[in-house]
Amino acid sequence: MGLPEMEFKDYYEILGVEASAGEAELKTAYRRLARKYHPDVSKEKGAEERFKSINEAYEVLRDKDKRQQYDQLRARGYRSGQEYQPPQQPGFGGGGNFQQGFGGAQGGDFSDFFESLFGGRSRASQQPVGDVRAKVAIPLDVAFSGGQQRFNVDGRTLEVKIPAGIKPGQVIRLAGQGRVGGARKSDLLLEIDYRPHADFEVDDRNILYTLSLAPWEAALGTVATVPTLGGTVELRIPVNSEAGKKLRLRGRGLPGKPDAGDQIVEIEIRAPKAETEAQKEFYKKMAEVFSGQ
């Protein structure tokens, strides 16, 4: 019996980028769309499903190996919405002794199409009995605070306790949750990765955040409300702050020993659109006043 057909997903189209897009362009497109469709703030119809699709597309395209495998499939002429039937034999996506799927955190954040390429059962039935490894991704707020997280691994749903401050690459061992062989059950080793976040990047235990300011806020100084993984804080912006300036919120990064990381806030300057005559005149006046600088 063949595998069921499903719709091909064009991840480049979902993010609104060309197939030649580099890392920076992908990140910019992801952030823009994730902020627009985040279900906590978006009033767009179907925002939650759109947000999941955006996360899934970025998860594939930001990973060099996954993107290469996906591009090989896309090069066969598949386009968005076309019927796609996964190969009956494993090997296109994960495989080997390491299951490449990201565990479908919280019960199905990634589509069947994604799982057909990178998740699923891999070649577990072909492996010699031994500890089973699977790579799973957790939300950044769970890495910060810890707590219970649900994963779908090899057709099973597992409830796993995540310690606060766990880092990518660290492994959680679930005794007896691997495969049965001989007189013993093997263990399941869950290697942790972080799911992409709409606002934050991670550098070891530090959290990186870009704060967008209007020109007058940067020039005159202000107090800005900045999100952190532990809640919002008020940050004083010094007078004459330039684009690229970095401010540090100590202890606002990921927890760890001996010390927690920091949150690094990088300033960017946004130029509001001049849509009214008064706004256009204001910009003309700025151009006169600041000419030669």
C-alpha cells in the first residue's frame, strides 16, 4: 500500500523570499511575518495556522542540511498546493541512527509534509537494538522557565520535564523509552534544540533583541518598554544613541550556573513614512537643519 498523498509546501513562498535568499534575508522575513501573525497579538483570520506555517518554513530554510534536502525535492518541479506523495522507503529526510524530526512539540506544530521529509520513524526498524536518539525543539520560553513539554516521537506522545536553562545540544535521557531488544529496553535520548522566536536570538546564554526607535527617540533619549523572557522592563535610552548601539540588561538572559546570561538590546533607527503634507514639510526641515552631517 502506498503512502497517502499530501500537498507540497513551498517554504520560500510562505516566507515571501526568493530561493536565493541568504540567512539575513530569511531572518528578516521570518521576524516580520511572525510578528504580524503571532496568535497572541494578530487579529488576522487564520493567524494561528499561518504562524505555524511560517515557523515550519523558517525551521527548514535556516538549517543548511534541511534546506539542501528540501531544495532537491523542489527542483523536481513541485509547486505550492500540488499533490505530493512521499517515497515509500525512508531516506529522503532523517534516517540513520538519529531521528531528525523536531518532535511535533505540543502535538502537531509541524505539518504531515514536514514530518514526511524530516520526521517520522526514520530507519528504527533497521537499526540494531540500542539507545535511540531523537532531536526535539522547544520554545525559548520553556528553555527559560522550564516545565512540562509534550513531544511526538516515533508515533508516541511523551510528556517530558524540561529543566530551566537547558541549552541546545544537551540530552535528556528517558530510561526504557527506546526499543525493546533481547532482555532489555533501550533508552530514548532527546537532544534539545530551540524553536525560532519572533523577537529573540540566542548567543550561548545571552538573549539578543533589536529595539526599533524613531530618530527623535534616539537623538533625544527616551525610556522604552522592552520585552524579555521574564516579562517587560523599562530601559533608559541615552541621548544621541546611534544605530547599532548595544545596551545590556544584566541577568535577563537564560538561567545558568554560576550566572545567568544577559539580554543584549541593539538599537535600530526606523524612519516613519511621510504621508501628510505636514510630515513631508517636517522632513524637508530636517534635511535643511542636518545638511552637511
